Amino acid sequence: MDAEGRNLRDLLQQAEQLTADMQGEDELPRIRRNLRQMIDVGEKIHSKVTHTTSRETADVKAALLLGSKGYDLPKISQRLQTLSVAKTFEPLEPVRDVDIQSFLRNERENAILSVIEESRKQTFADVETNYFETMENEWELEKQRILNALIGTGGEVLSLAEDTETSIAEVDLSKRSSLNNIEMAYARQMYKYNEKVIQGGSRPNIVEMFVDVSKKMEDQTIEEVWSMVHHITEVPLISSEDALVMRTSRNSEIAFVNQARLYLETSYKKYIQKTVYSNLQQAKIGGVPGTVNLIRSFLNITLTTRIPGLEEIYVDNQPVWPLIYYCLRCGDLQAALQISNSVTQQLQEFPSFLLEYVQSPLRSLSPSSASQFKLLYKRSVRTSPDPYKRAVYCLIGCCDHEDDHRDVAVKIDDYLWLKLCQVQWDVPASAHGESLTLAHLQKLMYEEYGETYFNAYQQPILYFQVLLLTCQLEAAVEFLSRLESLRVHAMHIAIAFYELNLLLIPKDLQTQLLSAASSGPGIAKRLNFVRLIKMYTRKFEMTDPREALQYFYLLRGLKGQHGESLFVSCISELALETREYELLLGKMEPDGCRKAGCVEKFQVNTSKIIEFIAKKAEDTGLFEDAVRLYDLCKVHEKVLQIMNKLMSQVVSQAPAVMSARDRLRSAAISIAERYKLQGHSGSVPAAGTFYLLLDLMTFFDLYHSKNYQKAIDTMQQLKIIPFTPDDIETKISSFRLIAEEASFFTNFPPHNQQNSCFTHNLGTCCECLQTMRTRLNVRYCMLQVQRVFPDILLTVMAILQAQYKAARLQTADQPLPMSQRLFDDGGGGRHADVEYLRKQARTLITFAGMLPYRLPGDTNARLVQMEVLIS
């Protein structure tokens, strides 16, 4: 109780404090009525308002206000009461079974609503599916471009010291080209090669053509590279469409190894000759010219001091085993046999084994002789201090392939030659560990040693040689293509291999540049030749599309992911990216003849290629380019359809120089003139809509130039909207029949427009319109021009309003000038003109309200507003 008393006292003190504050210096209004008095006053005011503005009075005032604007208030009220606030389609409530009429009506409405709801869901699902498919396709294309732009398989950009700039005096480049001298020289050889291929007959040797290019360069290294490639490709190959089958056949592998060994032997003999002739005094050359005397002279230079452990068997004052080894190293087996036969007694059984080795086409011993020879090696030769003797025995009998013979094989070339000589064929599975196979050698060079061991980026040609001579063509080309200065050579080496059917290509062309083969022995790799071509041409395709075409022609035999020709696909990408349609595909002349482009010389179906590119341009939204391309391949129906779509978007815009509307109008006039003279294969509805839209462009041009009289004359002759009350029903009926009769044109025969007469002056196409109307009812064209119909109604109403203002400025008895008069009123003066304009406006409003489809936006409101101003 005490607590409550304290709270009340506190509340009283606060109230007194507030009262004191209000009675302070500030002048504030005071409320002099209590709550009961305020409620009574409020009720009196409410009763007064209710009495003065009753519901009936408000309805009367609303009817008067809306009636003056042309609205029927009772009908509007009924329509508002029938509106449903449901946000989604909901099934109607079931009715009793005894009410047959209501039951059938309800079932029908439920069926309609269920179909609408199902269609809505399906539409949303289809839109979402198409959206994600489009996104995925676009991403795949973008991913392909990104991958093609990467230099290495790992994606890292390699920075190496630039090589000495080379030049070819015969090649003169224009300033616009992105190709350097070397690239242009290769491109010219590609052009010559493709010319021969297109003409038919025997193909030229593409490797020799590229070798000729390398000889014109001031670079000995590149010349050696092409010499190496030339040796490798001179192999007898089995006829097979599958490069993997051909590459992995026993005979082909033997031929590859023999050619690699021959190259190393020939190169080493040149090295010995160069060394000898550079040191003639020390070499003491003499005697019968030949390999034996050459090797003896070479040893006079290199073996100035005796190597400890050499056997004391001499021929011409030189140790016998170095002589035999270097004869074998130079590839002269007969010279080695001659030396061994000269000391038969000292060498015991070796000359007989060497004779069998020399006489064997595979440079190998028979199984029985090989067993005896290996046993002899294990017993006495393995422990011999003479490194040359051990090396010769290992070469002849393929013994101890894990021995590197570092005392003899001082260079990579020597080591590689030793290993190639030890490669064996038809090795049983039980002897794989004891014998060296080609697959084992490839794995040893590529995986166990690899780029780090050979210091590949500082010695790229050496590592390329190791891979190439061990028959790893794809890995060799891929490595060389990573280096900017050598990529041009890698590209054309790959082309040479591909044209000779030596290159392994993956089935999935979306893979990385170098990938493992799904089948094949060893570590067989596949090179994505298509990606390599695109990587190489990316540099110059924008400035040199002709040269890029020469490289794309190599892909004519390959198919893409969806079965399309990669040659056609690359031409499509090139054309869409460079926009050089006239250069690549040709040009349509005014007389209807197509001027040939660069693609024509490849003897392909140019029309199908152009149509394919046009379809791609249309799918990517390049509609104006698609029109040019479809017109170029004479697919007139697509030309008309796309032009109708484009023109309907800009037909009502104001003309402006260099605008999209200006470009489309010029293109449409050119097409219309040509189709009038040469005819076309388009359908009647498409052609009729095209001519109608072009005439509507003339109408809007006249309106924007404020030439209202000619604009109204044009619209009256087009006869697509009524200008008298009697025409309203006819035009409305035409609109209602569009949906029912549009299918009439599905199988309508093509129309030849040779007798059509199209004019494009600022006037109207009266004669053309009359000819067209005899073939095609205008109502079918309205189906395509509904998009611009609201603009037509608003523009015509705006013209009527402008004419009305001009008429109001005249005096009562003064008629409008003839240039501004809409009809011959017989001199009735201003009053007749004003009444005529009001009649036109009312006709237009009635027609807009009776159209069987909903006008977009605030079209109706704007029409009513302008009509009120006229009324």
C-alpha cells in the first residue's frame, strides 16, 4: 500500500512539473474541452459530412465526370466486380451434380485452367533448360579459346632469350601483315602445296618443300632440324587409315629406328670429316680414300695419348677396337668387317659374329649366336679394361643395355646411338628386363630423364632431337611449340607428319595439346593437331585471313563434336571474327551474281558453307550479318524473315545518319530492288510483310519530317487502319481471321516476284501495293506488323491532333490551304475540317478499343488523351 501511495505521489509531482513547464515563458495553445466534449463535436462533424455527400450523390458526380471522358460507369463497375484477386490459376469449386449446365461449364473452365497452368510450368522449364544449355555452350567456346591461347600444357608462359633474327631476302611483307618473314615463307609453301592437292594427281613432298625454306634461312640449327625430320619421314610405311596402327606396326618401328640411327651415323661422319680437314697436319691423312683411312686420321687427332686399358692389337698403328667402334659409329659396317678380318687371329671368334651381324637385314644376331655372344661377353669382355671393346660387344650382341659407356659415349648423340643399336624386336615377355625395347627406351628418355636432365629450355633443339629420334613425334612437336621462337617450325613439322599420316590425333578434340593415347604400346601420346592449328593462326588470322584459310584446309578430313566439318567450322569462326565476308565468301553484285571469295578456290560447296556461317551468325545475334550471308547463298526466305524482325524494331524511330535504322533501310531498299528485278524464292507472307514494313518506314519518315499530308495519304493507301466508321468492322474482322488463317501459308508455294513493282521514293508504292493485294490479303501481313501497330495508332492520332491545331488557327470562314487539307470539303471552311478531324479521331479510338488483342503500355490512355484534346 505504501508503495502504491509513493507511486501516485510521484506521478502527481511529475504532472505538476509538466503543468509548470507549460505555464512558463512559451506561449502554447491550451485545450479547454474535456474528452466527452471532443467526442460530441466529432460526431456532429461526421453527421454533417454524411448528410451532405451521400452515396448516390457521389455516384452521380463520378458518372458525370467519367461520362464526359467517354467511359460507361455501370459497365466498368460490373467488370471490376468480376475481377479475381487470385495470384495463380486455381481450379473452380465443384458444383452439385444435379446442376448439369454449371457442372459442364465448371469442368470446361477447370480443363482450360489446368492446360494453361501446365503450359506455364512447361514454358518456364524450357526457358531454364535452354538458358543453361546456351550458357554451357558459350562457356565451352570461351574455354576452347582460352586453352588455345595457352602456350604450354601447364599453362605457364615461357620466357627465353630471343634467337638471332633471321631473314629471307625473297619475301617482302606488307605493313598490314602480322606474319614475319619466316612465317610468310612457310605460308607460301602451304599455298603451293594446297594448290597441288586441289588440282589432284600426285602430291608434292611437303617435307622437301619445308626443307627448301629452311635452306634459305641463315640458321644452321633450323636446317639441321629439318634434315632430321627429313630422315625420319623417309620410311616405307604400311597403307592404313589409322595412324596408330601404322606407327606401332613392327616394320614401321624398325624403319623408324633404322632411319634415326642412319641420321646419327651420317651426322657423326660429317663431324669426323670436318675435324680431320680442319687439322690436316695432325691428321696425317693419306692412303686410299675411304672410311678406314678417315677414322685412322681422326684417331691421330683424338688419341694423341694412349688411353689406359686399350688392348695391344693394332691396325695401321691404331688400336683395333677404337677403329671398329668408329667405323660402326659412322655406319660403315663393311669397313668394320675389313678391319676385323685383318686381325682375325687376335680377335678369335669375333669376326664371324660381326659377319653375321653385317649380313643380317635387321643388324642382329640369330638367337643361337646371340646366346653364345652374350656368354662370351659375360665371361671375358665385361671385365675388360678396354671401353671400346665393351662398347662394340654391347652393340653387336645387345648386351648389358644398362651400361652407359661413359668413356666412349661422351655426347648425347653417342649415347642415343648406342641405345638405338641395342633396341631389340620380338622380345618374349620373360626377357623384357634383360632386353631393351623401343617402348622402354622412350620411357627412359621422356619420363626418367625428361626435360630437367637434358636442360630442355636452354637446349631445346637437343631435347627435340632426343624425342624425335626415339620416335616420340607428338611429344617432340608439343615441346617445340611451347617456345615462341620455334613455334613456327613446330607447327610445320606437325603439318608434315599429319600429311604423311604419321601423327596420332585424339578422338576428343577438346583435350589438351598433348594427351596419352587410349591404346598403344609404351607411352604413346596424341597431339591435338586442331588446337595447334588454331593456336598458330590466332596470331595472324585478323590481318591475314587468306593465309589462315590455307592452314584450316588441312582440317578438311576431320569432324567436330557434332559431326560437322572442322574446315567449315574454322571458316565460320574466321568469318565471324574478322567480318571479312566479301574477302572470304564473296559479294552479291547488283545484277544478282555472286562474286567468288577465297573459299571458292578450295572446290567446296560454298553455298552450304555460307549458309552454315549465316546460321551461326543468326544464333549469336549478328542478325545484319546473317541477312548478308543468307542473301549471299540465296536463302531468300530467311533474308525476308530476319529483315522483317529487324525492321519491325526500328521502323517507328526517327531517321538519323549512321543509325541502325538507316543501315537497315538502305539494305532493305537494295534487297527490294534486286528481288524486283531477279525475283526471289521467299514465301508470299514474308515478302508481303517486308514490302509493307518498308512502306511503313516511308510513312514514319514523312511523319518525322512533319510532312503530315503525305504521311496520311500513305497510310490511307496502305489500308491497314480505318479512317471511316464503315471500315471498322472490316479491319477488325481481318485481325480476328489472322490466327485462324495463318496456317494457310504453311504449304503455300513460293512466289516469283519478277512481275512485282517496288518503288522506294518518298511517296507511296501504290502500283506495287495493288499488285500485292491481288495475291495476298493485307490482313495476313498484319500478323507480322503487330509489334509496330501501337506506334502506328499513336502516330496517326498525333498527325490528326497537329492538323486539328492548324485548323483551329484559321478563321471561321477561311479554309485550310490545299497542302494541309485532308479532304475536299467543297469550301466548307474551318468548321468542316474540324468536324472531319474529330470523326477521324473517334473512328481511330473505336478501332483501338475493338482490337482483338491487348495494346501494350499506356497506348489506350495516350490515344484517349489526344482524342479528348481534338474533341
